[in-house]
Amino acid sequence: MAQANDPKGKIVPSGKAATRARDGGILRIKSISELHRLRGLPQPEHPLISVVDYAQMKTDKSGAVLQEFYSIAVKRGVPTLGYGQQTYDFNEGVMFFLAPNQILRSLPSSTPPANRSGWILYFHPDFLWNSPLAKTIHEYDFFDYSSNEALFLSPKEEEVLNGLIQNIQQEYHSNIDKFSQDIILSQIETLLNYSRRFYERQFITRKISSHQMLDKLNSLLENYFNSDAAATKGLPSVQFIADSLHISAGYLSGLLKTLTGKSTQEHIHEKLIEKAKLQLSTTALSVSEIAYELGFEHVQSFHKLFKTKTRQSPLQFRASFN
């Protein structure tokens, strides 16, 4: 699997399996068996789940690839990637997550196979069918992170994940019985939970870059509400904020939750209420005028949010200054 350096997108291209889609030349791979064949690997022992050696894979040099299944990878020997506006500052195992129907765009790489190492876990959505994980896997936001927001692992962290992968391999290599799927799914869920913990560690240990992102968010919101952008464009959405900061919405949310305990939406509301209080206490503008200046289409929505956040109506808050 070639490494990506462009953000992942979601499409549903037409065309036959393992062929280039007509629109954009995207290679669509429908099954794990097809992936094994395309990457020069033996047929998988299980049709819905496989762990492969990254060094043994034939890389794709032809551009964009779309898979209809999940993949989780820990790799070495991948091209240097950016972290926001910075490059990564250490080169232990790099962990990537890909959900079904997302695109990887490959970059030319001069790294020979001998210098590559790591593993990739592939599992089809059908493997999760009728399991608790099928209902909760969407809660693991890092499947929606861009490829430049990969997780860097310490040696101890990688050792933990390697042990889980070995357990998964051992289970599907042995005789499959009625317990096998549940055992493997529990190992995948444990792997995902450890990954969530390690991402929080990354947010904390990269304090400079993380707090720089928080400063950029605050400046962006300050400028947005100080200009006429809210009045002309409406309230800023989480996606707009993420795009403006050149970061995925999921990664931004995870970072903010770790640093501040608040979501991106809560940060938007916090800045909005701050500006509303300033307008109510220092100007003669009506509540309706303030609501529209802050981007609300309906003054009732402004009333509801303000009271929820302050336990006062806008007029009650204004009255407290008279």
C-alpha cells in the first residue's frame, strides 16, 4: 500500500472491482482477497480479515486507491509527512487509520522494501456484522483524520499494539470456531482503545504545536466575530473552522477535548456568548440586531443559546448593567 500525503476524501466511484474508475482514475478494491492479489501476497486465510507484513507488499505507484474495508497500519520507511505546518519530529512507528470508501493518494517513494517494516490490519465491515463494535466504530474519530495527522508511537506503545496484532493473527491462523470472531473483535476493540489513549498522549506531549493550534483557533474566532463575516455568512461551522486551520474536524475536536475539555462547537459558542455580552453591555443595539450581527437567522435561536449558556435571557443580562 503506497503512503498518502494528501487528505483523505470520500467518494463512491463507479466501475468494476479492482479497476480504475472512469472519474479521476481511482483504483477501487472491493475485497481483501483482491487487495492480496494486487499487492503480490498469498490469498488471505480468512476472507474478511487479514494482517500483512508491510515490507512484503508490492506498492501501488499509480495514484489514488479506494478500499471498501478498514485498515489500520503501523509502518516504518514511509515518506516524511507534515504535521499541520510542521514535519514530524521523530521517526518511530507511524500509525494510520483508513475507513471504507476513503481515498489514499500515493506519492513517489524511493524507500526500498528492505528498509520498510511494520504491519497492516485489514478487516471488512461484514466482519463486524451484528457485533457491538459495528455500532461504536464510528466513535473512533481517528478514522476520519487526514493522513498528515498520523499517530507516532513510542517503542513501548508499539510493543503493546504488536502483542494485540499477534493475538489476532494467532486466532485466525488456528481452527476457526464459534468463539473466534468474538475473540478477534475484542482484540480489535482493545487496539482501538489503546490508539485513542495514545492519540491523547500525542496531543499532550506535542504541547507547542497543540497550543499553537489553540491560539490559531482563538484568533480565527476573534477575527470572524469582529468582522462582518458572521452577519454575511452566518455562524461558523465546525467544518469551516477545521478547513481554515488546515486540519480535519475530527482531529481538531480530539485535540481540543484533550487540551480544554471542550469541543470545537463549544469553543465557537463560548466566543459567540463573549461577543454577545460585550454588545449587550456596551451598545444600544436591540437584541434582534445583535443576534443578526452574530450570524443567527432567527432571534429565538440566539435567545435559547444565550439562556442555556448564561442562565439569563439577553434582556436580563443587559438589565444587570443598568
